[in-house]
Amino acid sequence: MTRDQDIETLIVAAHALTRIAALETANDTPAAQWRTLTILRDNGPLRLGELARLSRVTQPGMTRLVGQMSELGLVVREADAADSRATVVEATPLGLEALQTWLAQLTAALTPHFDDLTDEEWTALRTTADVLTRPITRPVRATEAVR
């Protein structure tokens, strides 16, 4: 297997795990909401346009999503102090708590699927997770973003 094929396999597996967990938890919250909260958790408050770009959705779509999330108390919107025409979005404590609860539900749903792993496989999985989260945990700059 080539390195490119290894990466492709990881991507497909990650998507499959997310789908399995979503089905098993019967969580009907849009994935975009969880992605948005994760981006805000990892990057802090962001302008609406930057949040849309990082989420890979249109700005009007992000505006609608943020409006819905704001009504639920998951995010707050404020005018940007540097440019009152722009809106800055921030996750609320309730939003971060909801994200943490969802992540715990995903973990609980997926854990049984890994019951048969050996200690060596767990070590390999932990190493893989550490490697994969290394570049993800730092904020993405506009010049680095995948288009």
C-alpha cells in the first residue's frame, strides 16, 4: 500500500466511524453544528466569513447555521470591534458542554467496535491519533486552508 492509499484509508475510515456513531446514537443534530463548535473550540472566536471558510460552507449557509445555534444558546454573535460590519462568533459554555456531551456519546457508541483490539493495536491506534491531531490542533491560516 502506498502512503497516499494509507491516507485515503484513514479518511474513509474516519468518515465511516462518524456515520456509525451518528446512527448508533440516533443523533439527528446536523454534523455542521458539531463541526462549527469544534472549530470555535479549537480556534476561539472567529469572524463569520472565516468560520464559513474553515467549515467549507457558504457564508449565507453559515449565517443560517449560526442563527439557529444562537437561538439554542450554543454560540453568541457580536460585532467585530475592529470592523462593525463584520460579525464575530464565539462558542458559549453551553455550546462547549453540548460538544463535549456529543463527543462522549460518539465515544461510547464506538467503544464496543474496538473491544477485540490487542495491546499492540491500541498502541498503533494511539500513535495514529497522536500523529493525526498534531497538525489539526493548531489554527489554520488562510494560506494553509484546503480549498
